[in-house]
Amino acid sequence: MQIPASFDYVRASTVDDAISLLERHGPESRVVAGGHSLLPMMKLRLARPEWLIDINELFELDFVLRDANTLRVGAMTRHATLLESPEIARLFPIVADAERVIADPTVRNRGTIGGSLCQADPAEDLSTVCKVLRAEAVIRGPGGERVLSMHDFHKGPYETAVAHNELLVEVRFPIRPHSGSAYEKVERRVGDWAVVAAGAAVSLASDGTIDDVTIGLTAVGIEGTVTEAETLLRGHRPGEELFVAAGRLAALASDPVADQRGPVDYKRHLADELTRRVLRRAAARAGEAQEG
């Protein structure tokens, strides 16, 4: 079956209008922006919304703004905008790393950061990136706004804390000094979902030791970050032996499943190797930021 079930369509003009429409039409309504995740699911009838609410005219949610020590990104910001932003590349190179390997230019020109996060696919790249950067999600509904950590925002595979009458409106990234970040992904073919991917953010103290670090893995069954490896790294000088030990802990923490993308042992090996690689690059970038 490649034809969606019947549905009604309406175009929202503002955020408040979109929220009003969601409340009016109830839990069987869905918002659509890029549509690259929702529409294929509708064609397969894995999703059968009765109403589609088009939010592509919500230009008020398309922005990248620095506010003191926070970078604010609107939920309707396209992947292409994130990839092309020099400020994002400077502050959070992990975002540019991930955006380069997300799908293809056609998808990046239409897909949005909000759509990616709300899809909550376990193999989705920006969810890992946002966890690594300790981003916060701003959700707006009839009762006003609330701000959630990524841990609280994502409830599980394909499930978020956004209620049926709410909208993700913004993602906030805390800016930390002397920091670097990186993302690397192994995929079966260009633009595919990850077999395994890893991301890391490293902050250095004035003496060159690791003051703070976060490590995230994509598509290997880890809900948050790799806390065991993070604890090992803090307080030590970046170095290959330390990264090797952290990679081993990341592999042990992962819980992949065998599927068409590879067996369990192969995915654990990738978790190990990719963790080492992103830690090397994130630490090097943090060193450059500290020198600059």
C-alpha cells in the first residue's frame, strides 16, 4: 500500500493558530513541515492522521540567534540553514559534522530540526547531537511555554513529551568556553540512516585537562549519554590511551540489535572506534578554541 488514507488539510498562519488547530482537531491531527518522515509513514499507513496541519508558513520559528551564552534555534530552521551557518560551525562543529551526513541536499533543503527531533527515530542524528550538547527543547501549548532537557523531551523510540495540542518551537544550546565537538557516522550508503554514529563534546580547563565531556551514540540502544566513559575522562589530559579506554566503555554500554545493517559485534566495534575518533577531534577542536 503506497497511498495514504484520506485526511483533511489546513495551513496554519501563526504559532498560536497552529496550537489552536491542534487543540480543535485533537490527537488524530499531525503537523507537517518537511514531511520526509511523516509522509512515507502515511503512504505505508503506519501513520493515519485525520488532519494534516501545514506549518511551513510559521516563519517566526525559522531563526538562529545568539542570546548571551545561549544559541537559540527555531524549530522550523532547515537542515541546510544549520549546515551553512558560520556561527553554528564555529560554536558547535558537531552540528555541521552531522548535517553533512544527513540524507541529501533535497531533504536538507526541506527538513527541519524540529521535525527531526519530534520524529524521535533511534537512528536519527540530530537527537544524539542535541543530547551531547545538552540542548533544551522549548514547547508551547495552550497553557504557555515549558522548557525540557533532551532526556525529558525524548520518551523512547518515536515518542516525545510534546502533547497533541503542543508544538516544539525552539531548541536552546548552551555555549561553553574552551570547548570542541565532533560527530562521525557509518552508513551503508550516502544519506542513509546510521549503522552506528557517535558524537562528543569536550571542554578543557585552564591547565589543559578535561573539565567536562559528553559522549552520545546513535542506533545502538543508548537512551542518554555514555556516563561511564565520561566519568573516566573528566580531570585527565586528553590522550590516546584515555580515548581507547573510553571507546571500550562505550562499546560495553551499547545494546545494539542485529539487523540488515549488521551484526551485534560489528556495531559494538563501531561504537568503540567512532567514540575514539570523535573524542580525538573534539579534544583537538577544544584545544584550538582555548588557544584562540
